[in-house]
Amino acid sequence: MHARWTFLLEVLIAANVATGSPIQGHDQGAANTNIIGGSHSATTTPFWQQYNYCQGKHRHGGRSPASSPVPGDTTQWYQCGDPDEVVFMNKGNKISDNRSPFMKEMATIDGAFAYTMWQGNCDLGELTTFGSEQLQKLGKTLRSTYVDDLGFLPKKMDPGFKISHTYIWRTRESVENLMNGLYPLHTRLPGDILTMHVKPSGIETMISPSSACPKLAELTTAYYSSSAYKATLAPYTALQDKLVKAYNTTGLAGYNTTAALYDSASATYCHGLGLKGDLTSEDIQTAVIPGTSAYHNLFRQNPSAEQVKRLSVGAWLADILTSLSDRSTKLEVYSAHDASLDMFLSVVADPDLPWPPFGSNVIIELWQKANGQQVVRMFYEGMVVPAHPDLACDFSACPLDTLATFVKKYIPTDFKDECTA
């Protein structure tokens, strides 16, 4: 008989997948990492007495490039506008014969300025059909594990579940698809309303709040021009030259760095739309490192990393700790971004953990042992998270008190004061 529990799920979706044993070297680990995520398997139940709570975080699914097309790139993006993007909201999908959405959105790329965009039906950074299917698959996996196998979540959807996404469109669509996989139409009662919570862009906490925190903006700008940041890019000069040559942008300012080209190259590759020039799949895997260094190493290989963590992720950490103690709902889902998941992991996980992929997730489970002690299990893409070396516990069974004490060091007591210092 399975343990009795209450369940909180937070899901964040990212851009690379961590699998297997803990990564020992960031460079090697990222280069050997897939760039499509969405795995989770936690079917092994500990012999602890009671499962009290579970949190999940996920990154949105696969999307079109988030920045303007690279000049000269003729890749067509006809990957969007499928009804599955809004399947949960409209109670239907492309597969069901008896129900269908009454409305869908389609980006229309025409008119006087269409020459500045690619051909297709995708806006910048729009969730694609592939991304929708990633999240539905993840939702089905979570249902198989937490509803069917372990029996921790109810078979019928509870409208009291807490769902949050960022103000960016693709995170809303992603969590709709996740919930459709986790609680398909036949598991919802007519008239049930599942509220999705979203903060205005200026006060969002799942994204680094540099617009609300001038000190954070100052530290971020300083890092981008620092020798520490340049040092993270130095080993990848040859790869940058190869990318620039493939896109024929050698003399084109703003399009002749790995940071500028990585997003387009990786999104194109992930959606099966080919590789430019002499680029290989291994090149795309390796380009994850310099392509995301401006974000990833801001929290790691940066003299101001500890302060940046406090100001970037501290507010969200406060929400997460509150949920771990409150547990007023069995399920909580956070739908966010790769940088969201990465800044959270920068606090609690081994610094060498690779960048989060499309559709990746973190699951936090809170268990209670027979002696009353509460312990946390944490998974990243189905792998037990390798804990930060300064955190004196193992995430196969980390005492909640130990985790809370450690995390509180990164939560300012007065955000206004620290952000204006």
C-alpha cells in the first residue's frame, strides 16, 4: 500500500537535459547533454511513513527563435498555430472528434514589413506544435507516476491546484498542455475553473527582476563586460568562428558571436529544420556552453555571484519556502524559462549541472519519516539533484530544516534596501 501524502508540483521547462550520474565537469557535461528535455521518473517509493508535499518546476516547451531572424537565414517557421497550443483552455484538441477549440491564434506574417521576419506562422519565441507535444507528454508521465502508480494525486482534477506562469505567452501555453496531459478532459468536471496566476512583467520573480532591482541591473551589466565572463568564452573561439561562417555573418555586428547565433541554431536543430554550413549536432551541443554563459555563469563564475543570487532568485525562493510550509494544495506548478530553472539550481545544486533544456523539470517532494522528521527529495529530469557543495545534505533525503536554513541565506530581508544600495 502506498504512502499517504499531499502533493505540490512546480514545473519549469528548460533547454538541455541532464541525465545519468551527477556531472563532474560543466564543459564535458553540457557537450554530452541532449538539448531536448521533459523526462521524469520517480516511481521508487521510499519506506518513509508519509508523503506530505511535492513541488514541480518546468521550462516551456520547444519554441521558435526568440530573437529576430539572422540576416540571410531563409529557414521557414511553419511550426505554430496548432489547436494543441490552447487545448486545455478550450477543452478540446486536434485528436478528439467530439470536441474542438472554438478559436485559435495564428501569427500572420505579411504586409509592408514582412521582409524583416522569416516565412511561416510563428512569432518570435512562440511555442511550437513540437513544444506543445513535449508538455503533454510530460503531463502524461507525471500522471502515470503520481496518479496511477503512487496514488498521490487525485484521479479527478482539483480546481484548487495552484498554477503560475510568467507574463510571456509560451509559458501559459506550456502549462495548459502540461495540465492537459496530467488531467485530460475526461478527468475534469464540467464548470471547473483552474486559475492560472501571473504577475505583471515589472514584478515577475521567476525571471531575474533587473527592471525592479537597479542594483541587480548594475551587477549584471558589470559582469557582461568583465574579464571573468570573457574567460568563460575563450575556449570556444573556434566554435564561434564556425558558427559565424555557417551563418555568413562575419562582418555583421550583432550577429557575429555565439551568444547572438546560438538560439537560432539550436531552435532550428531541435525542430529538425537542419544545420547551417558545416555545423554538426555535436557543435550545437557544445555551443550550449558559450551560448548561455552570460546567464549561467552570472551565478557561478562571477566575483559577485552570491549577491546576484540573492537579488535574482531570492524573491522566488521565498515563495517556494512558503509553499513547502503551507501545503494548502496538493499540486503547484510553475511554468517558466530555462534561466528561471538555472538560477534556482545555482543556489541548491552542483554548479557544474548543465543548462536546462526545452521541457525540462525539477520536482521537489516532501516526505515525513516515522520519527516525524521531514525530508526533501529533489529530481532534475528524473535524476536526483546533485546538491551544492555548501549544502550539507543529499537530495535523496535532505532534511527540510537543513534546506530551509541554507536557502534563507539567499532571501533578502529588505528587497527595496538591497536593490537600491
